[in-house]
Amino acid sequence: MIRINCPYCGERDHSEFSYGGDATINYPSLDASEKEWTEAIFFRKNIKGFQFETWHHSNGCRMWLVVERSTVTHEIKSVKPCHPDLQKVVENNK
Amino acid sequence: MKTRRLDNYGKINRDKILSFRWDKKNYKGFEGDTLASALLANNIGIVGRSFKYHRPRGIFSSGVEESGALVTIGSKDRRDPNVRATTQELYNGLEASGQNAFPNVNFDLAGINNYLGRFFAAGFYYKTFMGIPPLEWGKGTAIWMFFEKFIRKAAGMGSASGLPDPDTYEHAHDFCDLIVVGSGPAGVAAALEAAEKKLDVILVEQDSLIGGNQLAENDFDNSQIKNQLENLGIKIMTRTTAFGLYDNCVVGLLERVTDHISAPNVNIPRQRFWTIRAKHIIVGAGAIERHISFNNNDIPGVMTVNASKHYLNRYGVLTGKRIVIATNNDSVYETAHQLSEAGANVTVLDSRTNFEIETNKSFEIRKGYVPYNINGSKKIDSLDISKSEIINKFETINCDQVLLSGGWSPAVHLLSHRGVKPKWDYNNACFLPSDTKENITMVGSSRGLWNKNDCIASGIAGTTDALNRLGISKTNYFFPKPGGWKNPIQPLYEVKYKKSRSKSFVDYQHDVTTDDVRLAHREGFISVEHLKRYTTLGMANDQGKMGNIIGLSLMAELLNKEIPEVGTTVFRPPYTPVSIGALSGRNVGKHFRPLRVTPMHQWNIDHGAKMIEVGLYQRPWYYPKENETLSDSYIREASTVRKTVGICDVTSLGKIAIQGPDSTEFLNRIYSNGFSKLQVGKARYGIMLRDDGIVMDDGTSWRLAENEYFMTTSTGEAAKVMSWLEELLQTRWTDLNVNVTSVSEQWAGVSVAGPKSREVLNNCVDDSLVVTNNNLPFMGVTSTFLKGNIPCRIARISFSGELAFEVYVKSDFANTMMDLLWANAKKYDGCLYGLEALGALRVEKGHVTAAELDGRVTIDDAGLSKMASTKKSYIGSAMRKRGVLKNNDREILVGFFPTNLKETFNAGTIVCEKNNIKGQGIGRITSVTYSPELGHWIGLGFVKGGLDKWKDTNLIGADPVRNKQMNLKVVSPHMIDPKGERMYA
Ligand SMILES: [Zn+2]
């Protein structure tokens, strides 16, 4: 079982969370072209090793988190809020 | 073989006599016995028949690796098949029977399979199903398909009862600093050391007693150890198997709570499924003694040496009279000595020629000898032995038991669950655990240590390792070197039989012989994983605990490679079988999944509602009067709504509060239609698309104030929409000042629909002016009070196509609201209506729901192009016209009538052109209902090209599942009141 250290709730089982997706995607603006959107939503890297991914603490604090996880070992290196302002708050409170 | 109980041996409680039944006969045993030891004490040698050949099988071991004594325990709904008699504790009244035999294990009709062996060789089933003419029969597969069902029946192991499991099971959770698996000398030393260093420790032992393999020693007493452990506050869990290791130091345990009790308290679960979250794991799971492959090495009376020691010293059972021990290592000599002291005549065949062993000469040692062939069928008559240098029959020894020790395999299974590959150790002829970066440390004989002192030292070192890794200490430590015998082991896996058709078993339970491994090699199945699947080696209950290494060594020899080059199969959880009941725990029957009810659930039932499950929700389905059927009822309800008024609980819709200065901008981005100009006090129907341009959900949003909206979603997509909005706000549009809150549980909602709905509401609100057509026009919203000063929100929204309102109150007021509305609706001959009538009304009106919006449909497909704004960009706008979504032969929403209006049809019907009834046709019907308004069956669905293309064509509705076919007419989906005059009334 993957255990995710939620910055708000502490370490919890992954069953409390829902997997989101690739956290490194920069979604284009809404008026961007079909091509840009196609690249953003259909093309994914297949990373062996650490990747940044979003997880939603859906059965917890409802926050979306960026989790740096190894696809090989499930080791988790870091967990941060997705929202940049909240990242700062969490950093400052460390 | 003559097995018997000795007076002065064993740690069983002879004051407590237990009676039990084996194959319908009564026997006696003692408290502390396992079923296996009790059977042996009663001189029962044959306890099962083998899987393919139905050969008589006895008890091979004294533990979890057992692959012979698999029996069925209990009867009727408590029948439990494939239980290892070696680990089943005896209790008073235990009922057990042998498996895989008819009429019984002593006389089994299918024993003839033994002589048909060549038809059951490795890959037999594969060849059969691949259609290759099997062997010299020459004919194809058909004949084998005919026989297959008989073969399957003949080859089955014990069968499940087929009845609901009467026992309860429990899921439990715990956490600790350190979990120690195994209570042998290493595990105990580790646990004690850790507890002294103030770690919170759980010690897990699969046996009923702690001690590990020390329980086989004649002078072992675990009471002092137990006291020590308890005094240090260590949680000891016996009868508990660590069946799997998972990510982040999570350990799965199965605790057998009542499997050893004759009449367990019904309030106690039979088994507990534990999830332990630890910071470090120490595995001292021990090692398993291997057998040796040679001809007829499965005759009842064959056993591992260590098992015999267990039976002697723990259970007081001497397993043979004239015993031959065959070995290649030092571990057997203490046992040989003890067996001969106990009165057996013992001969040791040691394959090694050059070694020194101190003995008291109470038994004979034949240096350089190996077992060659056992004579006998249901019992051992004698053993042919051979010199190990030149394998051939050499001499015959009369004996009734053959004990085997082909070396020891450390139990590396748990580490293997973590994907850590073991490494082969040539000196000790076994796989040893490799190091891992994870917080797991292997100790004791599971890291190849054969001496007790080394095991203890490794336990302490293991805990030091744990403390270092946890950052508690920084202490140097070292593990003793693997091994520990005076003389080196000499690898011995197989003694080759010189005649053809040998029955040298590698895997006892699945009847995999050395010939099968060679056959697999000849046929090209040389990878370990292929070998395993082709021969089923290691796929039985014991998962190859005894036989895997032998199989590997044979393949290595065939390939002219070393064992590590051949590889090792990956062990996967569970270490020993886990019952399905334990996996499901309490999540059975009504507790299979959570149940959601609306706050007026009881009110609905009290007023005659029959309920239906929608997702997790219970919703009113229909409200039958007297003898009404479902269709009587929903047709009456739907007609009443069209005629006067109806009331329907719509609380299950998702409800989201959207607040903040950027709320309007937010809604404008997520909905496909414009929201920027929605006035305060108005609601709007909206459609959300996914990023890829497909429809995600539809619903309404009500503008309650400048910066506050109340959103409703469909019942099914409520959770998904909520997560989606949170994702957008937290990951993409982090500059928007918007807060979203799920208020689904906080508000109870009801739809009041029908021409008389305004009158009803009029009577229910404090200020009747608020619901006039002027003050509350179509899509108008108001926050007001129901009579009795109950705050409420009302929107004039229609799903039925009638003049209709949705009324929401705080959940606590739900019943009051229902009482009030219902009292007034009755005055107008109104009704309560359920989901079935709601469905009928919306199909008549051509409104889509989840049946239509199935994740493949675009906004244009759903006939809602007008809802796609061209004046703004929104989620999905860039993608909704991409590639195939532009095709003009896409399936478009339409209505369907049966050409013959007396006919019916079902959802799921495939729409086809008249002379082309096949495949996926040109469309499908997604929702159907009887239309009370039109007086016949109608449907909603999709057809390629839509209404324009097919409106004058007779199409065919094909329903192959129900064997139906009917003529269809395509009509507009808006089957009644297409201009919406009723809604605007
Ligand atoms: Zn959280």
C-alpha cells in the first residue's frame, strides 16, 4: 500500500486518495488551438522512475497534491499542495 | 508404516482427550495435537490422493509447506477444503475427510490414472486446448473436449460447500515501530532487543505456540521466553500469518481466531485480516527442508527429517519403526539420534563420502549412499539404495519410513513480495535474501543461518539495523556468515531412475515429476516462468515451498547452466492461502457497500414508496396503490403529473455551493453555454464538457447573489464534478478567487411538477406572491420561507416538461416540507412519483440523462448544439470538433416509436437498416418507456445521421439478447410539447 504524507492531514493510506494524472502538464489557455490541447491531454510520457503526479485527498481534506513518486518502487520523495500559494504556506509553516 | 504415540515424549496435554472424526470414523487425540499428529498417532498413513494420478499420499511435513495432507475440515456450510492437516489444530468434535478420492483415500477408483500417466504429462491441458492432436491418438481436439469435463471432475481437489459462509470475518488495523515475523530464536532476539530500545513491537507467529523450529526440540520450553516478551510490552500475535509485504512497510496478516475451537463464540470473528503499518519489518520466517526426487518418493511414509523430529518431540509420535534417513547435509544427525533413542531402527544414507560427524553409534551411517527407489504402493515395503557416485540400484533395505533432507531453503518469500530477487549461495545450496533499500531486514535461518547462536546474533543485528535505518541509533553491527554446519552440504536434488517411466516427484500436490520438467525442456519451455506454467510446478497450495529448487536444479542441468542463471520464480502474496471471507471482512450482504438515503427516506417509505438503488442511493422507484404493479403505478404517476401535480424526492442530485468574486468567470469557463450574463435570481441549465470535448455532465446553476451560486449536478456524476471543480481551482486556475463546497447532504430537494404545482406551492410558502409567474418566471430563483418559518430555495425548473419547481430546504426540515407539500398536493388530486415516472416524463420530453450521456457523446450528438457557445472559450471547446467528432455520420439523439404502436421494445435494442441487420447497426436505443401521454411505447436513442436522414424510413430494432425484432420509426426526441408551452405556463 502506498502511504502518502498529506501536508494537511499527515501520512495516510493511498485508499483515501484518488489518482489524478501528470502534474507537469501546463494546460494551454482555453482559446488555444486544438493541436495544443491535443498535446496537453493525450500525449503522456511513460516514465520509469520518479515522476510528478497529482493525487486528490478525496476521502480526506479534499486538497489536490503533487506527489513525486517512483513508478518502479512506489517510493515517494515529496508531497506538496498543487496550489502555489498553498505551497508557500506549507513551506513557511515547516 | 507403523506410527504410534510414545508415553514419554511430546508436549501435548494428555489430560485433555479430544475426539475427532476422520473419513466418518471416530478417533482420539490430545490437546496440543494437530490433525496430522493425531492421524499419525492413530496410525493413519494415507490421508489423500494426488491431483493427477490419484496416488495415495501421506503426511510429508509438519508445517505450512505440506503438499500431501490436504484435507477437508467441517461439513455443510462450514466445509473448508484444502486445509493442511499439519497446521490444523485438533479440537473436540473436529470432522475431517480425505480429498480427491472416490469412495475414499484407501480405495480410490481413479487410481487407474496412475497407469495412464503419459496422458497426464506436463502440458497435457495446453496441448488439448491448442488443438494439437494429442500423442498418438491422432484425432483432433473434439474427442478431448468431450472427455474434458470428466477429467476436470476427476482432477479436482476438495470442493467448496457452495453455501453462504455462516462465519463472520473482520478487518483490523494496527501500527507499530517494528513488526517481527517469526518467533524462532532470531525473531525473539530481535523483538527483545527492539523493545529494550523502546520500540513499539509486534511479534507475529503463524503457529499456535511461539518458538519456531525450537518446538521440534526435546528440551524446549517457551514459557520463559513468552514472559520475557510480554513483560517488555511486545504484542504477540500467534496463529497469525504474515501473508504479504506491501509498499511502505505495510504488512498483511491473517489471524485465525477460532479455527482451533470446537464451538466458537458466535460474536467472535472466525478470522481477522490485519493491515499493519510498520516503520520497519524484521523477517525471521525460518527455512524449509527440501525433499529429494527419486522414484516413488511419494509413497506414504516419506517425510522430511525435521517433520519427524517435530512429531517425536512436540507431539510424542514416533513416525516409523525401521527408518531410513536420506540426506546430503549435517542437519539430520540429531534427529537420527533422537529417533533411535525413541526406539526406532535408524539408518542414515548420506550422499557425501568425506565428512566427520560425532554420534553415539546408535544408528548406522552409510556414507556415499543415496535413495534410489521405494518399493510399495500404499506403504513403504523397502528402499532400494545406490552409491551416490554410480547411480544404479545397489542394495535393498527393509524399512517402513524414509525421511528426506535435501537441504534447506530459507523462506525468502516475504522479501520476494517486494520484488527483491534472492541470490544463489553455492556453499549452502540455497537462495539467500538480497539486501533491500526498504526497511526490511531478514534474520535467522531465513538468511541461511543454521545455528541457534548465529540466529540470535542475527536477530540483535537486525534490530540494530532497524534502529540505524530509523535514525534512532548509529551502531555498527554485523550478521553472522550464512551456513554453520561442520561439513559442507553436497547438492543433491534428484537420483535418476534408470528405467523409463519414473515417478520421481518434484511437486507432490500437482504430481509434477522430474520427467515432466524434462519434457517441458524438450518442448522449449525453458524459462522458469514458462516451466512453472507448463508443468504447474509450484502452483499448488504450497506454492513450491519444497519443490521449486529441485525443479530449478533440473532445468539448470538440462540447460547446462548454474541454478542462478536459470533464475528463480517470483513469490507473490499470499505466503499461505487467505480465505475469501477474510478478504471481504464485514463488507458482505447489506454491508457490501455504503448505503445512502435521503433525509426523507423514511417519509417516502411510510407513504408507500418502493425503493430502488441508484448508485449508492436509495431512491423512491414508484408508489403503488393497492394492487398496482410497477407499470400500473408509474403510468398513473406520470399521468397525474401531466394532469395535476406530483411530488418527487430529488435530493440525490449533487449540490455544490460556489462562492467568491470570480464565481461567474469560473462557471463561464466550465459550462459550454454562457453564464456571464446570468442575473441574480435566475437559474440556468448548463452542460460541462471534459477536456477532450465529450459531455461530462449537465445540471443547473442558480445565481443566489452577486458572488454566490448553487449548482446541481446529476446524481451519478456528483462526486466526479466536485473533484473536477476542485482540481481546476487548485491546479489550473489558481488565480481565481472561488470556493467550492459540497452541500449535497445539507439540502433536501423535491420537485413539484404539473399544471397545479404553482397552486400547491402557493399554499405552502409564507408569502404567496413569491411564486407568481411575474415574480418567479421560468428559470427564476428565490430564497424564501415555507409555512412555519422554514427557509427554502425555490427555482422554477422543469425536467418533466410541465410547469415545475425545485424546492430545497435544510435537510433537517425535509419531513416537514414533505408533509406540507403532500397535504396541499392531495387537495389537487396530486400524487407522489418515483424514478420510474420521472424517467417516463423526461423521455417523453427528450431530456437526456446518464443513459444517453455515456462518455462517448458530444454536445452535438445530444442535439444540444445550441448549448455550445460560440462567443467564448470554455473547457472542451477546443476539442469538441476534433477529428472524428466532426464526422457527419455520427450517431445523433432521436426519438423512436414502434411502427406498430402496439409493440414494445427495450433499451439496448440495436437500430438497423431493413436489409442490413448485423453488427452494431446504425444506432441504438438508450431509454424506453410507455408514454401515458401518447398511449404507446417510446424510446430515446441515437442513430447515424439523426432525424433528418431517417425520418421517413422504416428501420429495424434488433434485440438479439431477448430474441426480439420490431419495426421502428425515427421521430424528434421532443415527443411532447416541443415548444415548451407547458413549462412557460
Ligand atoms: Zn489531506
